[in-house]
Amino acid sequence: MKKKARRNKMKIYGDLLSILKAEKKSADKIVLTRIQSKMNVPFDRLKSYISDLEDLKLIEDQVSLNLTQKGKQYLDEYQKILDFMERMGVANR
């Protein structure tokens, strides 16, 4: 069985911000267990990542999980990097 590559912090934060943005659009309330499932990480690690995002000012707080302007900018720039890497043939989504 092929081993899945480990994600770095940039990818983890990008994935988490993308999921939070999508969840805000589709649901009235964000459910952490659903995010945990989509991220495929243990709950304690998810809470740690959310705390990191708050410390970095990428989300407003750990309760509302709203993306800040800085968080939205991070997500936009992260997407540009992924698109570039894919065009160069060095990254799989």
C-alpha cells in the first residue's frame, strides 16, 4: 500500500482555511467534528491548528472561526502557489 505524503503547515493551514470558508457558506453552524473528518486529523491536533490560525490572525476567534482579511489573503495566495505548482507539474492536488 502506498504511503500518503505528510502535509506541511502551509498545506494544513490552507486546507483548514478552505474548509472553514466552505463550511461558512453551506451551514448555519460550523461543526468541528465535520471539519476534523474532512481534515483527517485527531481532534486535539485540529484544536491546535485552530489556535495557531487565531494566533496568526488568520481567523477571528476559536468560536466563530470567521476568516479575517489576512486569512482570506493567505487563502488566495496559497491557491496561486498551488496553481503554479500544478502548471509546472510538481504538485498533485
